[in-house]
Amino acid sequence: MNVLDRPTWLPEHLLPYWNGTPYQVLRATIVAEAESESAEGQYAVGCVVRNRALLQWGWSSSIVVACLQPWQFSCWWGEGFIARQKVLKLAMRSETAFPIASDAAYRVLKNEPDITATATHYFNPDIVKPNWASHLIRKCRIGAHDFYGYI
């Protein structure tokens, strides 16, 4: 996709990310969402992005759209974006600054096995308990995150 193909929901501040590669945008999402997690925890967050893209509904079949879709990953929207801007920009540019996330993104795009049991959502229960969690099935816990899915 190019600038002309960008969806109407994409705000101007996300345009530079929209033009990134799936690897760059996935790596930035993993860093901003799970930087303090282990390699397994960061890979699990990447698996959730891939699972959303594979569903081909709601989040599209694109890694970039799955990451940037409105209000899906807090690092890209509202207060989350404001708080994580510097990290997101650095993660888009540099593999070496975030080697664990870089490896996780590479593994996700290489289609290594999903370790989340097809989870499409996650959250840290020590920080938040979102209302959508009651409508989904808890799949597993990896690091500080609980992972949820539809089936």
C-alpha cells in the first residue's frame, strides 16, 4: 500500500509508520507494547498481531493494518502514542537498539509456531482488566500478559 491507499481512519501522525515495512511496524509495536518482557513474551505479542492479520476481518490481512488499526494497540493511539513516540521512532529505524524485538518480529514474519494458542488479545492484569476480556477465552499467560482469543 502507498499513501494514496491509506485508509480514512489513519491520522496524519501515523502516516510515516503506514509507509514502513511490516517488519519495521511489527518490531515497533512489539517494543512499545512489550519492551520489558522476555524474548518469549515479546514473541507472543508478535503472534497476536499475526493472528489478527490472519483472521482477515476487522484487522485486515496486513501486519501494518493490524498494528495501526484504530484503538487496537495502545502504543499507536491516544495517550499511548504520546507516551511511546520516541521509542516507536527509534524502533522503526534500528534493529540493533532492540535485538529481542527484532528477533521476535523476524520469527513472526517467518511464520514460526504461535505460542499463544491463537490469541488475538492480551493485557497485563496487574495494570488493567478490560471489559472485553469477559467476552473472550483466556488462552495462556506469558510473562506479565494474559492472552485471550475467541475460540
